[in-house]
Amino acid sequence: MTTHIKLAKRLDAIPEYVFAKLAKEVEKVEEESGKKVLNFGPGNPDVPPSPKYIKKLQEFINEDQAYKYPGYGAIPELSKAITSWYSKRFGVTLTREEIQPLLGAKDGITHLPNNFKIDLVELKEKVSNRTKFIWVNFPSNPTGQVITISKLEKIVEFAKQNNLFIVYDNAYSEITFDKYVAPSILQVQDAKDVAIEIGSFSKTFSFAGFRMGWAVGNSDIIGALAEVKSQIDSGLSIPLQKLGAYALANFDKKWYEEMLFSYKIRRDIIAKHLKALGLTFTLPKGSLYIWAKIPDEANYSEDYCMKLLKKRQILLTPGTAFGKNGEGFVRVSICVNINKINNYF
């Protein structure tokens, strides 16, 4: 006799994760075509971390007490390193109460539940008495758009006028090109009255699989986040916190510049091939993605991506994976081995 377990109906409302769905299609196409798919889907950093960071992580793992629960806040070394990083990089002063380590930037995002730039007039129309905070992400995933301090000042002013908090996702602050330097929202005067910023080790140091990040800013929001996290996880492991502290305090500039150069070269080469497909876009100055408009003769983003996958064994991410406003666009990751790119285009 087979037992049927009834699962919560609300699970039916959760769509299949787009990359899980695409992965199934890739597997099917590779089996049918006998050819590996050139996958421009996930933005998974593929430049190996600096060897000196990996060596230090091995040392930290072998230390006494490394296996124990880490607690919920930042260890002193990490707190000091993040404070120093913000001071040197952005000229921003932080206190210990304004810092919370995360299990990757997504950890903070999930627990704080127009040319693709922010239109404050349109934003005003969307604010209701139920609105608690607004989400801002620059350099942007998926669009690659960037922002200026003057624009951030207007966003902070808007939040104050409408009694809103801001969650600023700055995970790609160090992945920028063409002399663009990404700002921190905390550089805006009194931004900490309404804002927190989420940072990540994933992109800057190629630590994506280690799931390391931080949230800094308004101490009330940081405190609330810490309280929620204390009921859900057991904190970021001590060896990884020590690794984060070491990486921030001992920045491998040579490795970092080589990583950025690699991404820039790939961005430029991939862009040329995308134009040959009839895609139109602005070359991004930040993030790891090109956000491109599909050809006029193509009807829907997902249909376009599926046809390209089956015909050319090239996978792009349909813009609708990021919401209905993404219809007519695709996201193209530049974290791709392009050594054989001419075999596909």
C-alpha cells in the first residue's frame, strides 16, 4: 500500500527555480545533440580564488575549536576587517552594532522580505501604507545597470520622506569596468537613518561556494535581522569568518586585477557575438551580466531562449526569470569559458 503524504498547498504557488528548469533542458539537449551546451546562464564566478586565501582557509580549519558553533554575530577579527574595509573603500564609519555576517548575500535578502533604472515618480505611485522598505541593487543583477552617488542621495531622501527603509544590495561593488567605481549607499549623509547595505565575498574574492557575506548600516534593522537569523541558522562558521577577515585585510590586488581583466575581455568578446545574433544592449559597466533585448521578430523571451538552445546549443536566461517586466530581454552571464565560443556562433 502506497502512502500519500499531503504537502502544504502553498508549495504549489512556488514556481520551479528557473536555473533548475533550464538545467533539465540543457541535459536533454546535450543528450540529443551530442554537443556540450555553451551555458551563459548562472553568474557563477569561475576564476579560482587567490591561492593565498585558500592556504589561509586550510590553516583556519585546522585550528582548535574551529568545528564549534560560531555564535550569531561577527567575531572581532571580521568586525574589525569590515569596519576597516568600509573606512578605506567608501569613507564610511561603522560600529560593531551595525555589522551582521551572513551566509552569503542571499541570506540577508531572503530574511528581509524604465530603462531598468529607478524612476522616483513611478516609485511614488507604487508606495502604499503597507510598504515597509524598498530594494535597490546596483551594479545590478540582472540588468548590469550602475548608479551615481547623486542618484542614491535622491533615493535616500525619498525613503525619508515616505518613512521607508532601504535595503541596498551592493554585492557587485568590486566587479566594475571602464573606470566606473561603484559607491556605497552609506556614503550618503545620514543614510544609516534608513538604510542597510548587503555585501558579498562571492564576487570580489570568488568565494561563491563558501556562502559568505555581510549586512551593515542601520543598527535597528541589523538587530532585527540578527534576531531572525538566531532562530533560523547557527551563524557563519569561524574558519570562514576568519577567512573573510583575512581577505579584506590582505587584499590580493594582483589577483583581483587579473580577475577583472579576464571578465572584461570576456564581456567584450561575448558582446560581439551577441550583436551578431541580433541582440541589442548597452555594454555594462558593472556586474557579471549583459542584459539584452531580443530581436524584434522574436515573440517571447523564453521561446527565443529555447529555440536558441535547441538550434545552436547556446543557453541564455530569459528575462522573465526575473519578473514579468523582463519580457523581451535575456540575461547573459560573462562567467563563461569562451575558448570554443566560435564553434557556437
